[in-house]
Amino acid sequence: MHIFDVLEVWTRSIEAIFNASGVILKFDRSQVDRPNPSCSLNLRYDDHEADLIIWESGEAEFAVGKADGEVSQMHFDDVRNRKELSAILSRLAEFIVLSRSKQS
């Protein structure tokens, strides 16, 4: 299974949880005929936004921004590595925790 497939399956499997928490989710893949195809995931909640881009090479960029302009960005050398992939998925799941804590 390709890393893009892994991210898409994970995203689709918890999409209902994100939606129930008020998180807007968008997943997209680039055209496969590009030199280094990619997929992207965007999450939005309230004044927070997270963007994840993963390239076929395994490199990834993950950025979290707030309405006040504060941005935290991380680079991953190879998210085909389970440790790096789990770190990204954990950070994405933090959006659920954030949104649920604001609902309480």
C-alpha cells in the first residue's frame, strides 16, 4: 500500500469524528504524471488550520497556523517510516482534542 493510500484510508476512517467535532477536512491528490506526485490534507477548526503535504519521495511538510498569524512548521524526511508517520497522525488528531475541548 502506498503512503498516499495509507493517509487517505486513515482520513476517511475518522472523517465522521472530525466532522462531529466541527473540523472541516479536505484530502486531495496531485496528478500522478507529475515528477514527484503528492497528496495534501487540510484541517480547519475555528481559528486553527493544519496543512500536510506528502510527496511520493516520502518527504512531508506539516504546518499548523492560528488566526493571529502564528505558524508552526515541521519537515519530515521520510514519512514512510512508521515513527514519523505516527507523529504526523498524532498531531492531526490533536485537532479533535482541540475542537472537543472548546465545545465543553
